[in-house]
Amino acid sequence: MRCIIEPREMQVWSTQKRCQGKTLALVPTMGYFHEGHLALMRWAREHCDVLMVSLFVNPTQFAPHEDLKAYPRDLPRDAELAREQGVDVLFTPTPESMFSKDHAAWVEAPSLCRGLCAVQRPTHFRGVATVVAKLFLLTSPTLAVFGEKDWQQLAVIRTMARDLNMPVEIIGRPIVREADGLAMSSRNIYLSPEERAQAPFIHQGLQQIRGLTEQGETDANILLAALGEMYQRTMPLAAVEYMSLVDPEQLFPLEEIQGPALLAVAVRFKTARLIDNILIPVEERL
Ligand code: AMP
């Protein structure tokens, strides 16, 4: 496995590979790998000639009060895990090489950033879209693989690639969970044992609400009230940041479920903010 730090070197290398007619896959990450990241790499490994993984804790997607400094990092372990998945290039640029002090150009998709995580994190997706656009320009991927855990991020990136004619196929992959249902996240290590014991109820709550829709309930207010009640009862250590039923592609809020819907939540424990979601397909309600 080759490790590249310099953006320019990455760009030259990937451009050469693409000119040779190879298919290139990129898995963008912020590192501290868990099975969720590794599943994306394994899928990508089977669908390309050249597999690139970027590891970059992107400062522009963190607000000043957020956990940029504390974000978990372990490059030697990550490099070993990437090597084991058959990654060809691990790209680990420095923040200074990616964002100059007078950085001024940004990529935004405002219509997708009115709700969900964007309410509490208003500049987050601008940072994400911009860094992913830069990573695409540096790695020339044929396809890029993202997790559905960050559903809003995936929607923003799909829209960015479509609207800016980026020559890359965006692939979304399912959420990988712990045995008890908690969505894997690098931030799960922040949880105290007591918080960790309550955190699986995030997913259990989502499943129960999907169950209600299968029984015919379509009123978003009723469904969200039931979820809020369940969370209050099962997760006293958590504060719910949002619970939303939205259109899975455009992300606008739904009052009534009539087609496919996404139920998405963010829950804040003392030290960790966790997100999760579940798709409610149309067939579930027939
Ligand atoms: P991160 O390092 O947290 O920025 O995540 C890098 C990529 O891994 C993103 O596309 C995430 O959506 C994806 N990812 C993170 N956690 C999971 C998970 N539990 N299951 C599937 N994909 C995930």
C-alpha cells in the first residue's frame, strides 16, 4: 500500500491511473476505522482496479465549539487496517495543504441543508461538500463510496456530483451496526458505560416506529411523538436533538407518509452526538 500526503502527488498519480483506463474507487473517511469504514472499503475493492482511501479530519466541517481537536485518531492502526483490506493508496493530506489561510471557494447545496443535522450544524455540509469536491479533483475517482449512516451527507454529495457534472458515480452503502443495533461510529468511544448501555435504544426506537407504519400509521406527528416518548423512557441520559420524517431524496419534512420516507434522528449524550436513520419503504405499508 502506498501512502501519499501531498495533494499534488495524489493528483498526478490518480490522473495517470485514470489515463491508463483503470477504474478508481475512493472511500473518503476521517479515520479511526471501524467495521463501517472497512465494509465500504471491501465493497469498493470488489468494484474497481485501484482503491484509494482518504483519511482527513476536515477542519471546515467542524464548528469552533465542536470536537475537532478531540476527534479520535490512530494513523498506524488505520494504515494497517487499510492494508489488510487491499487498499492501494492511503491519502492523508495535512489541513494546511488542503485549506490555505485565505481559502475562499465553497460548494453548497442549501435546499438540502434546511433541516436535520444542518439546523444545529449550519456550516457543516458546506465543509463536507467542499472537501469532497476537492478530494474528487485530487483522486479522479470513477466511483466514490459513502455510508447511509450519514444520509444527509450522501444526499448533498449525490446532488453536488449531479449538478456540477462530476464524472464520478456515487455509491451509498448500508449502515453497519454493533450486535445490539447501535450504528458504528468513531464517536462511540466517547460514551460512558452507562450511556453505551442506553445507546442501542436509538435504533430500537427507529425500528418500533417503522413497525407502527407497517400497521398502517401514516401521521408524522403521531409517529414522532411515539418515538419521543420511547426515547424519554429508554434513554434518560440522552437529549434528543431532532427526530424527523423526511423525503429520502429531497429531505423536506413529511406530514403524512404516502411514499418512501426516511426517519432520521440525532441524539446527544454528554460527550457524544450520535445520528441514525431508517428507511421506510412503500412496500412496508402495503
Ligand atoms: P467518517 O470517518 O465518520 O467521516 O465516515 C467515513 C465514511 O464511512 C462515511 O461515508 C460514513 O457515512 C461511513 N460510515 C461511518 N459509519 C458507518 C457505519 N456505521 N456504517 C456504514 N458506513 C459508515
